[in-house]
Amino acid sequence: MFPLNDNGMISGLLCGILFGYVLENAGFGSPVKLSAQFRLRDWAVFKVMFTAIVVAAVGLWLLRLTGLLKPDSIAVPQAALVAAAVGGALVGAGFAVGGYCPGTSVAGLFSGRIDALVFVVGVITGTAGFAVFYGATLKSLKSAGLIAEGDTFADAYEISDPVMIAILVVALVGVFFVGSWLERRKGGPVTAQEAVEGACPTT
């Protein structure tokens, strides 16, 4: 797509910058708004991210269906569900305590939030550790039978793509209904002023 971009670094950098810009302008660079998700007060993050997942899933499926995208043209990690569950729990715990995930911590840092620096350092350290131990860990998971056979969740559990997408769409609709109901019960989502000032009631 771009000159001198055979390994995707330039397009990845540009997409990352645009992604960070959108995150910050949506208020997702504020730990107040992000941590409110775990108090079930503000579901904006979950709604936006889940919508992006479903749109991407539908788009990729349609591209494969029409032959515009080869099935093996996108690298997908093997389905190590146990490892993903443990990693997700650790990331979620850090998210709940500090109000940042890897992407939003970078957006928060570049918008001037010093506390985000702690999380950026954690991301760099964790990434380095992952790179060092990934090979040995993957081998151990394979020998223990903790990696499902198949590149994707649908492959591993023999679920067709249309059925998997239908499940995601139903879940997305449920998230919007339940999230909106809980937001009303808890006094509404975090306002722009609360996100800036860091004042978020614990309702």
C-alpha cells in the first residue's frame, strides 16, 4: 500500500496514530471513563470495541466469501484458549485497577497523562518477556494439549463462520441493551468533565 512498506511497518504506524487520535477524542484515553466500565456505569468502551470486532469479522468473512481475500493471507495465532484466558484475566485486572489497557495507555501518555507512563513501561516489559518466553511456552502448551486444533475459535470447535458471526451479532445486541439499562440505573455514563477532572462517583 505504501512505498518501502513490505513488512507493514509504515501502514501499521499510521493506523496506530489514527487509532490513538480516535481513542483520545472519544474520551478513551481517560482512566476515569475506562475504569467506570468495571463498575458497570459506562459501557462506551465495550460497545465500541465489540462493535469493531463484529464489523471486522463480517468484513473479513465477506472478503473471503467473494474471493478478494485469501484464507491464509492473515496470520492468526493458534487457539491457545487457556493461555488467552489467563492473559486476559491479568490484562483485565490491570485495566480495572489503573484504568488503562495497552492501547489507551499510549493514547493517555501522548495526551499528557503521567500515570499512563507506568502502564507504557509495563507494556514494554511485558512485550519483551513475551518475546523471550513465547517459544518455550508454546511448546509446553502443545505438549500439555492446551492448544486447540485450528487457527480460529470457529475452526477449533467446528463452528461455521456464519453461525459464529450470528452469535457475535446477538451478543453485541445484548451488550447494547444490557449496557444501556445499567448505565441508566447507575446515573448515566461518565461525562466529559468527569473524564477530564478525574471525578467519578462510585455509584
